[in-house]
Amino acid sequence: MTEKKYIAIDGYNRKKDDDEMISDAIGSCFATPIGQQVLTYLKSITINTVSGPDITDQKLRHLEGQRYIVGLIERRIVHNHGVKQNGRSDTNTGSKSGSKRGDPLFTSKT
């Protein structure tokens, strides 16, 4: 039987557990007061920025790429909260909602 493909939040094909580890790492980074300040700053220079009609195509594309990344961080944080609420098991320790960040996180697996 073939394994069902899992398309991660960022659009890459990787294992569901690996995707959850990435969300866990990002969620942990931005769960602190400092992390929240950093996210607020990133949103202020990207998502909350309004460009005028004189913006060039190149600058607009650059800004939209930045907005995508900040939006992806926010989606990962929400995903991490959902995973924790559902109480997934940590395969390394057997505990609920534990961190698996000792594994390679950011590799795309097909």
C-alpha cells in the first residue's frame, strides 16, 4: 500500500511528523515575550505596510515575499497550537506534546 502524501503548510511534501516538528520549533520561538515582540516588528514592516501607487514591480514582489514569510510564521504558530491541543505523541520520548527538535527539521522529504 502506498503512503498518502502529506503536503505541509509551506507547500512542500514532507512527513507529517516532520511538519509538526517545524511548527513546534517556530511556535516555541515566538511563544516568548521577546518572540512576540519580534513577530510584531516583522508584521509592522511587512503585513501592516501600505505601499503607494509609485511602488515598482520589483519592490512590490520583494514586499510580497516578505509578507508571505511572516504569514507562514503565523500559520506555523497556529498549527503548533492545534497540534498541542490535539495532544500528539512524541515518538522520541513517548510523552504528549513533547518537543522533537533534536531531529533534522528543515529538510524536505519526498
